[in-house]
Amino acid sequence: MSPTATRRTAGSSSRLEVRKTYKLYVGGKFPRSESGRSYQVFSAGRSPAFLANAALGSRKDARDAVRAARGAVAGWAGATAYNRGQVLYRVAELMEGRRDQFATEVRAAEGLTARQAESVVDASIDRWVWYAGWSDKIAQVLGGLNPVAGPYFDISAPEPTGVVAALAPQRSSLLGLVSVLAPIVVSGNTAVVVASEERPLPAVTLTEVLATSDVPGGVINVLTGRTAEIAPWLASHADVNAIDLTGAAGAADVEWGDLERAAADTVTRVLRPAGDGPEAVEPDWDATPDLTRLRAFLETKTVWHPKGT
């Protein structure tokens, strides 16, 4: 082909778009779904536009994510609270550096104006910082020295539950996701999160941030796909210690009773949305956060120690 033809082709309006196909985020890596499946993601609004392809996670992918999360528990829970706070604060720094990309994706995902999307991204970064700041303050606020009738010290201290699965909010693709994820990991738990089914791209971009941060592989694992397909395998998994269902109030075909019964079989702690069945509602993700979600995935350990004479 001549140089002229090359230039004419390069400037042609008939150029084919390179369509992205995103992968899962498991164990600090980006594997394809073992099923090889993917699904199309479209923008919100009256005239949906194709955005990308997302991996359609499977039962095997959920099991792999739980295995990665379990393998990361000892190192993450064993890190100092100060170190965990610094690691999570670094995530906020990296999110700030990709603020424009997040805003573009949130705008497309949720059908917001540019200003509204920027506000959502700013709130998401601020919320990540807020929870990171609690890392070395949790023990003082939620623990304590208990009065006892005897010559002993009786000390209660909060400890992480272990592996926590979470169904991310369906509508709030970034702020809701951060509001669910940050309080799980700040106290030393590891997480397996199922991203918003129809709005997964902000979660995918967050995994790219995590991959370049100091968060150890396996601490946060993100699956994309059909919430109703993946959730039962997480709820029934014997190596999942707790599951957060609050974000899935808007998910299609999710059977709350089935998930809770599956979790009960393995004595898995459940945090569920307000309301029952079709009446279940998501929390107000714009509301000022408190320690409720953080406390939900902590256990209290009490230690007795004799006083010296």
C-alpha cells in the first residue's frame, strides 16, 4: 500500500472501534472468567450506547476469589492498624489521580450530568479517606477495659471476622461500592465483591487502581456478572465468614430467603437490606457514614489477665 493510501485509511471515518473486554480481579491479578463468557455493558439513559464487555463470572470464579481472600487474611489482619490505614489512603491518592476517568464512567453508568458525576467521585474518594482514618482508632472506640470483681484485667478488643463477601449496590456504581467495601477491609477483613451488574465499569477501574496500589493481592477481589448467579455460591461457601447483602436490593431475581438460608447452613453472618423481598431498599449512600457498617464485620475478643501484686 502506498504512503498516500495509508494516510487516507488512517484518516478515514470508517475506522473500526477497538472494543474493550474487561476481566475479573482475583488475587491481585486479572484473570478471564473460567467460563470464557462476557456480556455487554451499556450507558444509562434513553439511548443506551455500548461501553465495553465485562467478564461474566461463574461459580468457579467465586470459589477462586474466596480462596484468594482466605489466603490474604493472615497477612492483612496481622498488619498494624496504622499500616492498613496508610495502604488504604494510598488508594484514595490514586483515585484522585484518575478522577476524570472515574467521573466519565460514573456519568455514563448512572446517567448523571458532568457536575453530578464529579461530585459522586469526590464523595467516593472522601469516603475512602474517612474509613482509612479509622484504621488505628477502631480498637479504642469499640474496645475497652471492663470492670470485674477480682484481681484481673479484663480487656475487650475488636478483631476482624475473616473473609467477607459483598453484593455491591446496583445503582450507586462507585460511591455505594466504596461505602460497602472500605469498612470491610479497614479492620483487617478481606473481601470478595460482586460489582453492580449493569454498571460495573467504575468497579473495574477501581480494580486497576488497587492493582497499582500497596493493597496486597487477595485482600480485595472483584467479580463482574449476574448477581443472582454468583450470590448463592458466596452465601453457601463454607469459607465465607460474613456476607453483606445490603447493596443488592435492586438486583434482579435475587431470592433473599434462599441466600439467608444458605448462609445459615454455614453459620455465616448476614447483613441484609431493610425491607423484605421486593420491598427491600438500599441504604442512602449519600448519607454521612458512621461506624455501623464497620462494626458489622468485627468480632469482640475478651482477654483476662491477672494483675500483678
